[in-house]
Amino acid sequence: MSTENPTPQDAAGAAESGAQADRTAAEARAAEIREEIAITDQRRAEEDEAKAEAARKAAEKTEAEKEAAVAAAEERRKAAVAEADRAREQAGNAAGAAPTPRQGVSGAAPGLAGEPAGAFASGSAGTDDVRARAEELANRPEVQIGAAFAGSFVLAQILKKLGG
């Protein structure tokens, strides 16, 4: 057998060994691809875990904000109750032991609850309280809006009467 003339068996052996080398290279490339896929899957899982953690933290923050808002509302409610109690106590102290008629109730004395009729005209100490209360109400926007509405309604009624 000479090396210059390959026999069909030598050619088949060379083809087989080339095919074997190609299969080995393909298996190595397939293993590399599987490794890259595993790395990608791991990275995606880590990203999903990070997103879930961020969502959990956002939910906790939202829940904490809701709890803070509820607590603040409860504090405001308690403060309003305390203020109402103080106002009732002051009204009771100002009126003494006499029952206090309510403003707007049929048969009630004019003026503030517990004040005798004509207290506004006489310039009693109650007028200072009335002025302070009027100034306090003037600084509240909802009272200003109500006053503007009432004023415009009265103006409309006057113009209606004048117009015929």
C-alpha cells in the first residue's frame, strides 16, 4: 500500500474520522449553547426575584402610607372631639347652670347660646368671643365659599325684584 494512492478503505477511514471530528465539535457547541441558556435562565430568575422584591417593598410602603393616613385621620378626629368638648365646656361655664338654648331653635334667645337677649347691643364680654369666632370663620375657605354663594343668591333675588 502506498501512501500516494489512497485506497477506498483509507478514504472511508478519513471521512469517518472527519465526521467524528465534526460530531465532537457539534456536541461541544451544543454544550456551550446549553450552558449559555442555563446562565440566561439563571439571570432571568434573578431579575424576576429582584422585581418581586421591589414590588413587595412598594406594597409595604403603600401599606405604611395608608396606615399613617389612617392614624393621622384618627388624630384629627380626636383633636376635633377634644376641641368640641372644650367648646361645650366653655359654653357651659359662660352660661352657668342655666340651660343653653341653641341658635336657630324655635323659642331660642337671640345671640349666642346662653347669652341674654341684647347681649350684642350692650357690648358685653361675649362680643369679644363673637368677634374672635367671626375672625376664625372668616379664615376658613369653606365659610368664605358659602358666604360668596349666599351673597350672590341674595344679589340675584334683588336683581330679579328690580327687573320686574
